[in-house]
Amino acid sequence: MELTVQQCYHYLFWGVLTVLALCVIAVLVYILRSRLTVDRIIGINLIGTLVVIIICALGYVLDEEYLADIAVIYVVMSFIAVMVLCKIYIGLYDRRRKEKKHDR
Amino acid sequence: MIGEWIRFGLCAVFMLAGLFIVVVSLIGLYRFDFALNRIHAAAMSDTLSLLLFTVGILIAVGFHAVAWKLVLVVLLQWLTSPLSSHMLSMFEYRADFNLENHVDMSDAEYHTEEAAEQ
């Protein structure tokens, strides 16, 4: 049986997608294991990037063009999520530090 | 026919290189001791591996309308990823109270409100 180019693309993309899904699970385990809030936000950022890559690859495999648009939206949304979380926690830590200074 | 196989080979090389970068950054995420190092490891997969994957997919897609959207994805990620890494390191700077013990901060400016008051 001869292997065609289309079949090779199929195997390549599904293999890469499987490994990427395992990577996302590994990042989730990292988020659950870590103690620091910074590490959790790093994990959220990394999962956002991996999901963008997965969406782009799926757009080619499933031959759905609109998935590229969803990837664009997802990049911006993951950026906003990380930005908002960091802003909230920076404000929290600044306030905590100021209160500690007042206590002294 | 041979041209198609060369195109597939190029696509496979770029995709596997991107996968390699993702796995390396995950290993760095698990093994580095300090949060600033881990931010560096995660940012590597943000930029380089996304570029490699997108080049691989672009080779597979060819000249098509989707190609411009994929270029836009890389452009947006490259614009936003340094900003989020910067915010993360600012947060780490405030959250870690004994950062001076393992980072040389002799010429660091203090950007907290506390320093602004002084």
C-alpha cells in the first residue's frame, strides 16, 4: 500500500495535536501543583498560547477557515486575562505592603 | 509529485521544531527554581514555537486567504506576549519579599508607591 502525501499530512497533524494536548495537561498539572500565584498566571498564559497553536492546526486539519479568526480573538482574550489578573494582584500587594507599613 | 513531498518535509521539520520548543519550555517550567526563570521559559514557547508552528501550517496551507489570518495571529502574539511577561515580572517583583537574596538588584529602581512617596 502506497502512502499518499495527504495521509502523511493527516498523521503529522494529528500526532502533533496529540502531543500538544498532553502538553496542555502537563501545564494544568503544573498549575495545580504550584503554590505561588505567579506560577499559576504563568500557566494560564502558556495554556493560552498552546490553545492558539491547537486552534490554528485544527483549522487546517478540519478545513474550517473561520478557526483562524477564533485564534486571533483568543490571542487578544488571553492577553487581556493575564493583564487583568496581574493588575488586580499588583494592586492587592501594593495595598498589603502599605498596610504593613502603617502597622509599624 | 516530488515537490509535494519536499513541501511536506519542510512542514514536518517546522512543526516538529515547534513541538521541540514547547517540550523544552515545559521542562524549564518544571525544573527552574525561581519564578523569573520560569517566566523566561514560558515566554520562549509564546514567541518562537508559535512562529515555527505557524510557518509549518503556512507551508501546508499555501497561498490562501487563511495565510494572512495566521500572520495576524503571530503579529498579535508578538505584540502582546512581551507585555504580559513584563506584567508577570512586575507582579513577581512585588510578591516575592526576599527577591534581593537571589537577584542582583543593586541598580534596580523601585517602582512601588512606597518609593514614590520618599
